[in-house]
Amino acid sequence: MLILQIIVYAVGATAIILTILPFLRFGMWWIRIGDFPRLQIAFLCLATAMVLVLSADFPLRAFETVFLLTLVACAAYQLYCVLPYLPFYPKQVETSRSPPGENTIKLLIFNVFIENRQSAKLLQAVEKLDPDVILLAEPDERWVTEVAALEKNYPYTVLHPLDNAYGMALYSRLELDKPQLNFFIEDDIPSIITGVKLKSGEMINLYCLHPRPPVPTESDRSNERDAELLFVGRMINERDAPTITAGDFNDVAWSRTTKLFQKISGLLDPRVGRGLYTSFHAKYPILRFPLDHVFHSNHFRLADLRRLPRLGSDHFPIFIALSYERDAEHAQEEPVATPEDEKEAVETIIETLEMIEAEEAEKAEGEKVKS
């Protein structure tokens, strides 16, 4: 019985700590990691509370009562965080009633996982879905070579394969206008910005992102990821044009950073009121989070949104079809940033750039001393 109590309190305390940590506005990975498993933490809180009730002697002692109420409060908060992504919540993006036409754009986004060897599955999926635009994250030279057949039907490309798992490849059958490869925050983390000309002749902007995640194997902090998202968010807001942003954000839909990105950019999330569309990890059902995103301006309505079957990667592909409709802008309310939001975004970007500059200077000084 004593061992059971120790386990219960240890699990419960861990769940409580993981709930509290994300409230701290620090970028360390062990703080930001609590943003991800909201549903899993809620389950731990509720399961621990149930075991505590079933195994406790009544009346409960004061400590047990406080612990139990804290667990319930943490579970309620975690569920509140994911509430907008449940099917009964009001939709942020309206469903298009127009048949697919020249103003519809079909987009397939897929983190291929650099070690994945099943490129043929991607080609089969493309043939079946017939997307207009394909965005691949993590491709290296091997991947670009193996899917080179795409270029026959998708002649407009931006290809930047890398061996560091942050390569990007964009394939489009729609004409691209002034495509740019950018390195906004880190020298080895590319992003793509381009205009896309719809079949109707309408021009939209497409932003493709894949920032570095805050995990020990990649980075011990989230500052660079957060700064890149917010930097692009400000750019989108300044241009004020029909816009789609897509990619593996390495952040969950409900995190403070992603929500701030939405408010700064004014973009909508088509998953709100429709489902979680968890895209990672494809291999472990109990450890899945929505990391691959498509946000868009209120010029579009949703025609289709699907998480596709696994294609050998640790991510599921996401397929979305958006309909550019002139009256949609007046029917869908976009997120709006407060002055406090703007201040936080600017401070995050500046502090991160200063941090990187200081670290690079320190590194250069160290190399100078060695030589």
C-alpha cells in the first residue's frame, strides 16, 4: 500500500509540475516541453486522482484533499487548453460551399523524416491526391533525387536539401512568383516565401517554415523557434495579403507561442472546431501532438482537411484544400494582437537575436584565443 501511495503521489506531482512549468516565460526546453502533452497530462491527473480516491481512507486528510483538488484543477486546465480543437467547439474557419475550382489550392505538407527510405509511398500519395503544391520538410539530396519525378508535373520548385534534417523542398504546378529562400534567425534553418498564382490568376502568399524544436537532441531552448515564428508573423501582418503558412512548426497548436503567432499574423486555424489532427509521433499513438500546421488569412474557406496514413516517417502528412473566396474576409473574424502582444513579440525577437550574436562573439573570441 505504501509503494502504491508513493507511485500515486510521484505521478501526480509530476503532472502538476508539468502543468505549472509552461506558465514560466522562459525558453529552456524542460519548461517548454510541458506545452506539448496537454491531453496526456490531463489523463495522468485524472487517473491519479481516481486511484487516490479509491485507495484513500475517508475522511481525507488536509494534504490529501489539497492534492486531489490540485489534480482536478490541473486536469481541467489542460482540457481547457485543447478545448478549441474538439469537434463541438465553434469553427474558426467556415466550410466552403463552392465546388472546387480555379480559386482552390490543394496543399500537401509532409515531414519526410530524413532517415525514411519509403519515398515511393509519397509518390503514390501524390498521384492519388493530386495536390497543387507539395511542401517537404527534412529532405536531403537522396530524397530530392528519389522524388525527382515530381518535377514533371510540378515544374515550379524551390529545392534546398540539407543533411541536418532541416532541408526544404517545394514543388508546385501553380506558377511561383519571386520565390525566396530565407534564413531569418539561424544560419542552418531555411524557410521559403513565395507568391503563388492560382489558376484564376489571383496571387496569394505562401510561407513555409520548419524551425528547430526545443528538445535536448536539437536545442536546449525554444527562443530561436519562437523568434522565427513571431518574425514571420509580423511580416505577414505588414503585407496584409491573402496568405497561407505551412510546415512543421515544432510547436503545438495550443502553445502560447503559436497563439501569439496567430494574433500577430492575423491568421486562422482551420482545425479549430474540427479536431486535433495530431501529426507526430506517427509510431506512438499515446505520444501524438499537432506539430504540422497550416494557417491562413480570412480570405479562404476550408474545402478539405485530412491527416493521411503513415508514409514511413515519424510524421503523418497533412492534406488541405482551401478556397479563395472574396466574401470570406467579411464573414470570418481574424485574431487581433493587443499592444502587449506586439511588445512581447518584438522583445522575443530582439532578445533572441542579441543572444545569438553574443554567443557567436563568444565563440569567435574562444577560437581566436586558441589560435
